[in-house]
Amino acid sequence: MAKDDSRENLHSNHRERLRERFEREGALSLEPHVLLELFLFDVLPRVDTNPIAHRLLDRFGSLDGVFSAPYDELIKVRGVGPATASYIKRTSDEMVEAIVESFKSSPVGTFEKAAGILVWTFRRDPSAELVVLNLNEDCFILRTDRYRCGKVPADIEEQIGGLAVSANAKYVIIGVRQGARIPAPEQIPEDVTVHDIIEVSGFDAKSLMP
């Protein structure tokens, strides 16, 4: 086998392993540079995106910083040309949408999976203050309810329960943006189980359940 063929196979295998890890573990469990590597695969199909991802994070500090950086600043990073900078600006919202949609294909069986869904859902909708995942008995998402900042009703616990019952949900997972009022699980109707309440701040998340 030629040396170039061997390098190409290693490159391809690395990408496939990252994609499999994303599917298996979810977005929140992946390091920021790995998410950026995955994001850059399509625009840089034959380039090692790992060092570029690290340089972007070093320059802008976080995933949020990279995705919100101006085009003129992005192209100053070594390895980021006009096409890549345009891709970052043009498709970051599409990537978020694709990540959120991808979570629906498998059960929400772990805290990491639930937290990942909520992190990316809040990113997709910056005005959201509260997100409720309605799950069936096998923990697949039946429906996602979002409440915008300043629009969370006083009887939110009753509303969560009513919507869950109407969707035939067995469990709910509640995501709250940091600083928002936390619904009281004991006030949600008994026929709906609150599996977890997760507080989200940027790309960080923590369980608020005892």
C-alpha cells in the first residue's frame, strides 16, 4: 500500500470514529475541539481539522466564541481561509439544528444525553427559558415544549403535567436556563414522573434533583 493511501485511510478512520463517538455519547460528552473537528469535516474533507479546531478555541475561548466571531477575525486564524470562515458563519445554525434533531433517533437514557439535548436546544432558541422533554416509557422523545423568557406561566407545574398527559408521556425532563425559576416537581401531577431537572448555562449543565 502506498504511503499516501495509508495516510488517507488513517484520516478516514479517525473521522469515522469521531462520528461514531458523537452518535454513541452525545454532543455534551465531547470536548469542544472534537465538536469543532466534526463541524469542519464537510468544508475541509482532506485536511486534519484537529489543529484548526484547537487554534480556533485558543483564539476565541469557547464554542460560543467561535460561532459568534466576525468573519474578519475568523480568517486571521491559521488554516481558516475565506471558504471555511464563510462556512462557520453560514452553517453554525444548521449544525445546531442537525444536532438537536439527531438526538430524537435514540432514547434519552443518561444524564449526559439529556443534558446534551438541552444544551443544544437552548442554543438553538436563545430566547428559551424553560424546556420540557416529554418521553415515552422507553425514554424516546415524544415532544419538546419550550417557554420563552418572561413567558413562563405561574402555573407551569400544572401545565407541564397537562401537556405530558396529552402527549401520553411517561416521564418528563425539565431544562432551565441558569437564573430562571425552577418548577417544583412535587407540584406536577403524580401520573407524570419528573426524571430530572437540569440547569443549563452555555455549554455547562448540572442536575438539580437530589
